[in-house]
Amino acid sequence: MTELVRMEAIDKRFPGVQALKSVDFDLRAGEVHALMGENGAGKSTLMKCLSGVYQPDAGRILVNGREVALPDPKAAQDHGIGIIHQELALMRDLTVAQNIWIGREPRLSFGRIDEGRQNADAAAILRRMHMSLDPARRSRA
């Protein structure tokens, strides 16, 4: 299977804590992974390194066989990497569709958000997931 992502020898240290030490992780097309471990094991830290939230102190990240720099989440998204963080709270003043597309909103001319396309694309995703949510409904009840 084609290797999509490889993380090699990833280290991450915070003041007084070695969160990751020489961690290797790879993802191949068609695979499904679950990262499991105790609190403090480094699962979220590893994923934050992959998604550009944190910068590894050592190691390298390859996407489709090429080493990449992921200085921020936008750079990760540009390489096709997205993450749903474990924090479950939605942005309550936004609609379901706005929560799905936050930071990746479809745009019209002059940078305006294309809400029609955003809602239609969100509705398609929700249908594929067999979820009966109105994409235009605000998260706050």
C-alpha cells in the first residue's frame, strides 16, 4: 500500500516534560488507525505535531515520500492533513456547516464566504454519515 504520511524519530519537549521521544508513525492508503494510551502518553502531542499546531524538536515528517515543514495548521491542510481535536466543544454561535468548514470555508469573490456551497457540501457529508442535522442550524439551542 502507498505510504501517505511518515513521522520519523519525533521528539517534543515541554518545560520539565519529555512528551515524545523518538516516535515513529506511518499511515498508508486504506488503513485505519486508533491511537490509544493513558493520559499523558503523548497521543495528542503527536497529532498536534502532524497537524502543525506544535513543532517537533527533532525528527521529520514526510507526506507522499517528501519531507515537509508544517509550521502551522494551514500548512498541514495544504498537504491534505486535517485533524479533529479531542476537545468536543463546538463553537456554539456557529452553524453546523460553519463548524465543519471552520478555517476552510469556500469563498466567493472579494473573500466572502459562499454559505450556499458551504451548507450544500456540509449536507452531503452529513448524508454520507447518515446524520440528520440541518447544516444551517446554529449549534446553540
